[in-house]
Amino acid sequence: MSLLRRSAFLLCFSLPSVAAYAQQGPASGAPVIHLSPEDQDRGLNGVQHNFFFTTGESTREEDYKNAGFFGQRLRPYLAGNQEALENLNRYRLQKWLYLGERITFLGALSLYGQQVLAGDGDQRYFQDTQKAAIGVAAASLLSNILITRHTNQHFQRAVEAHNAGLSSAHGGMWQRLAPSTVGIAASPSGQPLLALRWNVR
């Protein structure tokens, strides 16, 4: 058997084993996550409604899943990726701050309205308590701008980190499959053979 035929035989014999090993890689069960087109385009100070994502290639509206107010439905897909989980945790923290700000703002407006109607038949609009309520409402609106400025980016970065982790895992797997040594060896009959060596870790 010629050297070319031997090499072809060894290569054909090895490819199924390589493919089977590739399927057992660390990222074999983790899907790529796609955000809806509208959610991909959210920028600074974007809207604060829930994100929608899909783990398939379909872009039909019914295939997108609601990530939940705090992104809790995305969390199981990010398991094992620390960077992605950290970004999702930042997103959850920002949503808690956003929720607290909304409650504070509505509470200040309610207090102001209550004070307007608290007089004995006379409606008053600028008492000391009302001034305080206006100040709290104004501070709440200002904090809303600061809170929501980067909130959406944390969720988008969580998805990006997850998908980037899948790519690097596949790249690292193929690097491990590459032979560490390539050379020529002699068969028992004295014919030269292509010799490949792997370091098993």
C-alpha cells in the first residue's frame, strides 16, 4: 500500500472519531441566543419593557420567549458562563433600582395630590409638604435617567458573552484536536508512514 493510500485510510478512519469527540465538547448542549430585532437595536436610555429572545434560527414572532422583568427566564441558558451571569446580575440590579424609582415617583405624586385636597375646602398647591413631594419627584425623575442609561446594555452584553463563550469553546476544542507532533515513521516492513501524536490532557 502506497504512502498516499495509507494516509487516506488513516484520515478516513480518524474523521468519525474526531466528529464524535467534537459533539461531546463543553458547548455541545448550549444553544446560541438571538434577541428580537427591536431588542438588538436598543441603545442608551432605551425603553424598559422586557426583552424577547429565541434559541433557534426562526424569526417568527411566536418563537421568541419573554425573558421576564429581571431576565430570570434567560438565566438557565447562561449557566456556566460567569461573565454572562455577571452582566445579567447587573441588569437585575438596575431593574430593581428602576422599580424602586417608579414607586418613589408615584408615591411623591400621591402625597402631593393628597395635600392638595387636605385643606378645609381650600385647595393649596405649594405648602411645605407639597414642596418636599415635588422635590422628591424631581429627584426621582433625574435618577431615572441615570438608572436606565445602561440597563439594556447589561442584558445585551449577557447574551453577547454567552454567544462568545460558545465560539471560544468550539475554537479551544479544535485546538485540542490538533496533533501536537507530526512526523514520519517506518512501518514493520520498512515503508514510511505519516506519524501523528496527540498529548492527552
